[in-house]
Amino acid sequence: MTGTRWQHSAELVTEIMSLVAERSTLERQTALESFVFEYFSNVEIEDIEHAEVADWYGAVLSHWNFARQRAPGETRIRAYNPHTQTHGWQSTHSVLEIVCDDRPFLLDSVRMALERQGLTVHLIIHPVMGVGRNDQGMIETVERLTHRARGGSGDAESASPRAGLPAEAIMHLELDRQPEQTLAEVGQIVRAALDDVVAVVDDWPSMVRNIDAVMAALKSGPPPIPATELEEGVEFLSWLRNDHFTFLGYREYRLVDASESDATGALQPVAGSGLGLLRELDGHPPRVLTSLTPEALRIAREPELLIITKSNHRSTVHRPSYLDYIGVKRFDADGKVIGEYRFMGLFTSAAYNRSPMNIPLLANKLRRVLTRSSFAPRGHAEKALLNILETFPRDQLFQLPEEELYETALGILHLEERRRPRVFIHRERFGRFYSALVFVPRERFNTVTRQLIQETLETTLGASGSEFTVSLGESVLARLHFILHVEGEPPLPIDQPALEARLRDLTRSWNDELTANILDYFGEARGVGLVRRYGEAFRADYREDYTPRVAVHDIEHMEALDRSADGLSLAVYRPLEAPPDQLRMKLFHPGSPVSLSDALPMLENMGLRVEDENPAKIKRGDGPRIWMHDFGMRSADGSEVDLEAVRTLFHEAFSQIWVGNVENDGFNRLVIGVGLGWRQVVVLRAYYRYLRQIRLPFSQAYVERALANNAAIVRDLVALFETRFDPTLGDERETRATALVERIGAALDGVASLDEDRILQSYLALIRATTRTNYYQRQSNGRDAEGVPKSYLSFKFDPALVPDMPRPRPMYEIFVYSPRVEGVHLRGGPVARGGLRWSDRAEDFRTEVLGLVKAQMVKNAVIVPVGSKGGF
């Protein structure tokens, strides 16, 4: 404690002492002041500064009044909710007050009892004082002890207070606020725990004398067992006696056969022999009991000196561990087992920290395992095996038969630091629990993985519960040790390979799954290179949102970027849970993220409403970073999207829009809404641009909407265009075209809107007036043998077939369209004279050109009777 903190604490205690001086009577003031001083002597200021001085005065005075009178050996316990009107002070917590003789294990045992009830302890004040009382049990003197009992340290030494004052433990614990009924139960539970402490500590000397007596009896009247086994057994018991075992219970048992019991045989307690936790109280059975199964009875009859295992009961004293069970068998003159001396307790920390090569029983057991391995003495393999044995769970070293220990240790050695899961399972000899040693790659170990492994083992083994410990040394493997408790009949034989396969699945990292999926999907020849390239490419945000199987398909798209002419790769998909009007699109772009200001208008013009976007940056082993944008979209009008029908159309259209080969406008909604390809949409867009030049009185947005509203007619219009000009068609061309015109005419009769009817009629007329087009012509791109469609579209019209065309009508007219330029050429006759010009009138350049044609006809009437003119 620093000086500043101590001064603060001292100041707080001084204020409390001032209140004591003001309000207490003279005859008890000295003892009360000593009580208050000792009460707060070892309390950190952070623990008590949350409350007012008046409340701490009330708390300590309340405890003083509760402790003031006590009979010798009495344990006083009170649990209550402090309230100012009732108790003179208040707290937000429930308070547990205890006054008793000081003993080891008190505080640990009280905390364990509270934790078993799920209660959180917020504050502990636990002074131990030398207290002098008169014949009525009233406090007369309170003094500091010269030194305290080593409570909880594993021994039972008594306190040695100055001037012979008995040591009393004063405990103040603040708990989660509880109702009064619950507090009464808490008091009973804590009293039971303290009764156990009293039984253990008071009987400690007797238990030690009993183990001494057992050793003496083994030496003076050795049973008919091998001398080495007897010698090792006595040496082990002596080692336990030497501060390596905390004795918590003892009882002697007599092995009776079928003639003396209702069963096939049983271990019968010897009346009056119980000590500690196995003590009989008021004629009741011992607190810890063991039921014998046929297997346990068989083990009890085996002519071996010692049984070392775990009880299926937790200790209520000192540590909340399952009790260690040391059984020393009794033999008759013929070497038949006739009973057992049973010691219950806990191995001390010294027993766990010492090398097993220095522990009786274990040392020879380990030497036999090393000898059996046949490894070269002091060679690498023997040293590695010895390290495995020395770091093996200590309880398992005691419990495992030598054969199982040998096989398990060798199995661990053969792991050879391999990054793969292994499990070694052993059933406790009485069938009450399983021990499972699980090794997993260290980098894959975390709490979630441990929980999954634990659940899997519990399910596989039919366990009712389990505990675990984790060992993380310098190895690349983490070791998990599970103790799994089973009830009833043992489960079916364990399928070890299947269990380990399940654990491999549980401990596989995301990157491991990715590697496996890459090799499975692409094959080993190509997959190995892709693993090097993408094995560590995906960051945590991507791994959290997408599975390795999905990542494989994303890799396929990213690989396509290297072959992409537009520097873009797309994947349109629909999650399984999504409704039919929703879809998602992944857009992959190298080097830098895509500007949302560029991408969103394109998607919206395709008839979609973008609802979310999930970006991810992917760093390949070589090459530039790749940005993936995952857009969540819904059809703008709420209609269903037939993804399988439009996926390829969507991919091609978006790519063409991205590179500028297709204009980004509302005509693109026809890709999804009508099911047209991007070039078919270009045809409709080009016809509209010409209709605008010949003064169709409808805006582009209105025309786009009219086309979208009449999907079936639009598909037939496109089919009519392709039927008329597809060079692969022969004699059936006219028949098909006539049928389409008739079908379109019939469908137009059902169009309710006059405007939409006029728009569709205009498209039909233009298509029928078209005499030639370059739609099917292709040009070389240096990569594809067949070339690619030309970047512009041209139509040759017969103006006589175009209704509502401004006069004068030329004999022939050509219209050229591309995203970069539009142009017309009007020709008055087979022989005409004229030129070309650029116009700055984008909306009506044909009107300007038509006027020039008229002027040309007047100007050149003598030379050439008709004129021609082109403009763009």
C-alpha cells in the first residue's frame, strides 16, 4: 500500500474512531476501539470508499454487537439486508456476518459455499483478533495477534495469540442483494460449510495418527503382497503425510460377501471410524458416501495395496475440487482383501509442483515406461518422452495403469509437433468419469473452440458435466484436459477415428477450410499455386461474413480479372434466405475501391434499389490489392427477378456500361425487367434517339417507362428486328416476320394507355421501315477470332414507311448511333449532291440538316434536281 492510500484509509478509520469515542460508553470504549482498528487494518481504501463514514460506523458497530457475546466454540452467522431504520446503517448489498474460532480454510470454504449458490461476493473484510471474554462470553479485551493461523494453507496449526487470547475470525461479506427468505437459506448453507471445516480441522490430528498407524501396521505385519509393492506403498503414504496431502476425511471399511449383505458383496463402514467429512454426526450417515458397482466391487477384491483415484463428490472445504481418494486395503493372513482404510482429501500444491520422478509410486512407474520404450538412454527420444511424462496431468499419472500410460505417452510423442488434433480418452477404473487429453494447434485454440470440443466430448461420452484445464507451453500444440462425469451405464465403444475427425472439423481454421476447398475445387495442379496466392489474402472482416466455400468462387472471379478487358469482374447471386425480389452483386476491382457515385446510378438505372454495401479489401500474395464490393439490392418496383434467366445478361450489360460502350440511362432496366441483352437494349435506345429527331413528343424517361410496362410487346419488337436482319435466316424469314407483326398488332389492342400505344406503334413502324443495318457486323479486337460487335449502330430507312416524319421526306435516310456520336444522312434521290457538317443542336440536328437539304435542292436545281446532306 502506498503512502497516499494508507493515509486516506487511516483518515477514514480515524473518522470512524471519532464516532466511536463520541457515542460509546466508557466501560467498553477501549475494546471497541481495538475492534474497529483491527476490523479495518488490512482493508484497501478502494474497497470501502464507496460508502459513507456513517454507514461504515454502523456496519462495524453492528458486527461488534453481533460478536459481543459468544459461547466457547460457537459459530455465529447472520445474513441480512441493512436498512437505516432497522439496523442504523444501509448498504446496496446483502451482508453476511460471521464470528467463530479461527481455523484454517474458513474463508475459502465460505466463498465456495456462496459460489455454489451463484452469489457474487463484492467485499470481504476478514480480520482475525485475539479476543478475551468473561464467563458469560462477553468481550472484555481485543488485541492484535503475534501471528495468525495459516488458514487455507493446507495445515491445521493453531493460532498463537499474545497473552493466550483465543483467536477469533470476524468475517463481513457483501453479496448480491437477496430477499429475506433466500438469506435464511444462505445462512444455513454457510453454517453447513463451516461445520465441515470444524470437523476437518478438529479431526486432522486423528487422521494423521491413523495414517501413521496404517504405515506402522504394514511394516510390523506385512500383508502377503510383493515386497516392492509394499515398500512403494509405505513410502507413498509417508510422502502424503509429509505435507503433500490435505486430509479432509477418513473412514475404515469392512469387505463383506453375499452372505452378509443383500447384494453380491459390499464395503461396509466400520461404526465410529469416520473422521472429518466422513464423520458420523448424531447417528446420521457420513456426509460423503460411495456406492459400489459390480466393477467397483471387483476392484475392491483385487490384491493390490493402494487405490488412488478421484471421488465423485466435490470438496466443501479448502478447494472446490473433486476429492482425491486414497484407499489402503486390509488383508487377512491368506492374502484375501477384507477391508479398506480410506483417506479423502486433496493433493497439495507441493504435490503438483514436484517432479513425478521424486514422488513414490510415480518414479518407478515412469522408469518402467521409459525402459519399455527401448529408447537410447539420455537420447533425444527418451528426453522427449520423459518431458511428456513429467508434464502429464498429475492425477492421471496416479490413476492410469502403466499400460495405458505407456500407450498414451507414446501417442503424444508420435504427434511430433504436428499441427493436427488428437484425443486420448481413458475411463476411470470405477466408471464414474472419463479423462480426455485433447491436443489442438495452438493458434486455433480459443474459448469458442474449447466449448465446442467440450460439448462434443460430453455428447459422445454421455457425460452429465465436465471440467477442463488448459496447458499452453512452448509447443505448437495446446493441451486440453477434460474430466467428464458419467452416470448410469457406460456408452457404446468410442469411435476414435470418427471423434478425431469431428475434432479436426471443430479446430480447423477458416484458412484451413479455404485451402481444402481450393484444392478440391481447382484440383491440386492449379490449387497449390492459388493457395500460395490467396491462403492469407482474406482479412478478418471478410472471414466473418463469408465461408471458405464462398471465397473459392470469389477467387475464381478475382483470377478472371487478369483476363478481363474492362478491369472488372462480377458475380450476381441470391442468398438462400432472400425473397425473389432481392439479389446481391459482388463487384471485384483491382488496385482501388470503386466509387459509389459511379456504381450506384448504374444499378439504379437497371431497375434496382441499392439497400446496402459490404466492402472488403483482399491482398493477394502477389499483384495489387483487390477490392470487393458486395451490394444488396431489390427490384425498384418490387417485382420478382428471375436470376437464372438474367444473370448472364446482367453481367454483360453492367460490364459494357462500366467501360462506356453502353449509355447509363433508364433503358438499361429492360435487361432485368424484360430480359433483353445489352445490344438489344442498344437497338431500342438507338430507335428512340431517331424518333426524338423526327419529333416524337415524349421524353426519354416516359418512353423508357412505356417499354418497361409492356415487356411482352418489347420482346416481340426485338424479335421482329432480329428476324428481319439475321443473316442466318433463309426462306422462313418472311413467315416469321409476318407472324410477329400480327402478334404485336394483337397485343397493341390491349394497351390501355394511348401514349404507350403511340410509342410502341412508332417502334413497330421504324423497325418495318428499316431496310438495312450493321447490327450483325463484327470487327476485330485482336483477341477473339470472331471479333466483337461494332461500337456503333446504323440503320437505313425507307422514309415513305415512317409515319409522322417531317416533310419533305427524303428517298433514303441513314441514322448512326453510338454513345459517343449520333448522325443522319438524308438523300433526296438516287443521284443527289451534298455534304456533311457538325451541328451543335444535339436535340434536333436532323431538323437543321433537313433545312440544308431543302436549300441544296433550290441552289442546285439546275445541276442536280435533288440534294443530300449529312450531319452529326
